[in-house]
Amino acid sequence: MTILDNRVPVAPPASAAQAAAVPAVPAGQARPGGGPRDPEVRLAALFDPGSLALLTPADESGVLAGTGTIDGMTAVAFASDPRIQGGAMGTAGCAAIVTAYDYAIETGAPIVGLWHSGGARMREGVESLHAVGTVFAAMTRASGVVPQISVVLGPAAGGAAYGPALTDLVILSARGRIFVTGPDVVRSVTGEDVDMERLGGPEPHSRRSGVVHLVTATDAEAFAAARQLALLLGRQGALAGDMLPGDALPGDMLPGDALADADLAALLPESPRRAYDVHPLVSGLLDEPGIELHPRWAPNLVTTLGRLAGRTVGVVANNPLRLGGCLDATSAEKAARFVRMCDAFGVPLVVVVDVPGYLPGVGQEWDGVVRRGAKLLHAFAEATVPRVTLVTRKAYGGAYIAMNSRSLGATRVFAWPDAEVAVMGAVAAVRILHRRALAEVPAEQRHEAEAELAAEHEREVGGLARAIALGVIDEIVEPAKTRQAIARAIAAVPPTRGRHGNIPL
């Protein structure tokens, strides 16, 4: 399977000939009766000006599908029509969505869904439920084949809630709401008094549930984010030869200017004990700041899509500012879904490691840290894309393994000169291994004794030197040369892509 690249617009296949028969919608305009909620207006706002061509007619189905371009790249989209029965999904509307999916799969184009729907049409009964099921089947068929992005612009209830949840990325506008059952049903069944915003608005889904990847303040911002994400996944680009050092290029790349680099170590505090925000480091690794997914959900781990030397990459990074950078049940699940999405679409992974271990506690065990942590192990071990690991300060215990270690098949593992790779920190280790001996040392001398024992422990265990000898670390790199090293490592490996779907873990 080749890497998805839609830089050249594709021609409509014969099966979608009706697209050419429907005139393109002028930018910012709609047919009579239109308005800001008109699906044609919304589709036109998503695509490049003047590029929208309809795949389905504007009728009473409650859904409109079309094709157009995003910065010149062909894409497919559909939009609910909230003016017709609240955008409820009936047989004809669901058929329009399936048509859009068939066209996207046939052309290899990203597909964007603009959701504003109350769910299945009650008047059609079980027939509409069956139709909604065919939409779910189409989404599953497209999973891992073409990028799927959902933009929720208003209420998305029932079946219309599960639609976005089956896609790769979900963007929630300020007025968007996602819930299976609305406030009235919740109130009548459980007695809980809640409004739509608190039940399924931006706060609960961006911070508590993890359903939503991005929240925007306006519909226009939501469309802009969808365009950016579609381009990152649909037009991934290639590592630019003129951005890599000429003395270390793969054979098929031309020498050129060095990749712009900086002393990334300056973004970390001098003391290895101090916490810090990893976001500046992630931005420093990329050509420009990327798009962080799930920024408020499990913030102890950062997942970002961006570009390195012009090529799309996915970054997974521990964030010591939150929970000390520990992995926990939620962050492991968050990372696993991101890793599998990147692998499904051939996006190389850059894993930035500064992790003291898994977060301990009864709550974590009861919350399924074993089961959910195993998802991350499986995701990395299964991945076939190039994946490069950088250990900046420390990688301890089981979390060292989980963060794309050599044993899980990392393409290349780098470490900064002062990094530590161990079961735990040397001082913590000697406090356990030599607790009886240290207990006999006078309190005023204990710190010095711990330091001596820690130094001896590091010599015996081996530290980075031992890790390199074992092959679990490939190379020590200077912070100022990190971007070059990672870009070279990715460029040296043939592009690959996982052969699996992107199940909502």
C-alpha cells in the first residue's frame, strides 16, 4: 500500500459522473433559501473558492454531499441540513453519506463530515436505523484507507454522535454538542438535571471524555482546522533534500543546505529535577508549530501532527509539567490511538521521552492501567512506519519500554548526553537496594553516602554507555543536531504504511 498523496487533483470516476452534472457553487453563495446553516454554504466554506461540485442533489434528504479542493488537493465532504427535520438521518440522507464515502474510497481522497443532526428520523422507524447502520459500515470500510475528519457544528445526537466517533479526528465548534441521549431523556430516566452544553459540549468532551480532538471558537476556525488536518494527512510531502546535511543524505536525495536547527536543550531547565512544559520542545523539533490533538485530555502526554523538513510527522511526547510526565491509563490510551492512526496513514512517528514511569495508585489499577497500557505496547509493536525515539532526560521502568523502545521495534533510538535509561533513578535505586546500610549512616552524612552509592550503581549498571553497548540506544546526539538526526533517520527508511483500520480505542 502506497503513501496517500493527493497533490494532483483526481478526475471524477464514471461512478460519480453525476458530480459533473451539478454546477459548482460560487464561493460564499448558496441557492435560494440559503443561510449560514445551509449545507451548501458550509461545504463552500470548507473548500477552495469555486471548487465545490455536488455529488448529490439539494433535496429533502437532509444531507448534501460534494467534492472540491483544499489548497488544490481533492477532497470529499458531506453536510447535514439542520433546516430539514433538524438534520435527522433518514434513508435518503444516509445514502448520500454512503455515496460520499464510496467516492472518497475510490479516489483516495480525504473525507470531511459536517455534522448538525438530531440522529435517526423517528418517522421512518427501523428503516432509518438500518440506514444509519450502513453509514457506520461505510465509515468502518474507509477506516485506515482514507483520512476521515468530522466537524460538529451543532447538536449531534444518537446515531449522529456515533458517526463522528468512528472517524479519525473530531473537531467541535463552540455550538457543537455530542451526546447519545439528550438532557430531557437523561432527566426522565436518571433524574439528573443537565443542559446540552454540560452534557455534550466542548468542556466535557475536550477534557473528560476524549471524544473531541480539537475545540474551536467559531465555525470558520473549525473549517480552517479541518483543512489543515486534511492536508497533513492527505498531502504528506517528502523530506526535502535541500533541508538535510549534504554529508549524510540517502542515495536518492541531493545535497543541500543543512536543516535549520537550534539548541533545543535551552528549552529545558538546568536542573534535571525541575518540571517543564514540553510544548516549546515539540514546536522546536518541527518546522513550525503543529496541531496538537486532545490538548486538554490526558495533558501529561502530548500528541501533535506537524511537519519536519517538509514531511508530515506525528509527535508523541511526555509532558513533565503534568503528573511529572508519568504515563497513566488515559494517556496510554490516547497515545495508542494516535500511534495507530499515524501508522494507518503512513505518517512517521517522533517519540520524545522524559518519563519517570507509570503513575502508581489504586485509582490507576481500577481504571484499567494494565489493559489500557497494553494498548500502547501493542500499537508501537504493531506499527510499520518509521518511528524515531529521543530520550531527553530520563526513561525509567516499564514506561521506558512503552515509549517506543528498541525492543518494540523502534527504527532509531537517540539520547541526549545527560539522559538516563534505567529501571529507576540511581538515587531511588540505592535507597531500595541499600536501605539497611543507609539506615545506619548518620542523617548528616546520608546524602553524601547516597551520592557515592548512586555513582557506583551507575558504573555497575552502565548508564548510557551500557545502553549503547546493548543496542537499546543507537546514538548520543547533541541537542543542536537533533532535528538533523531525526530527519536523517526517517529519510533512510522506505516509506511504509500499516495495513489496519483505526478503531476508536
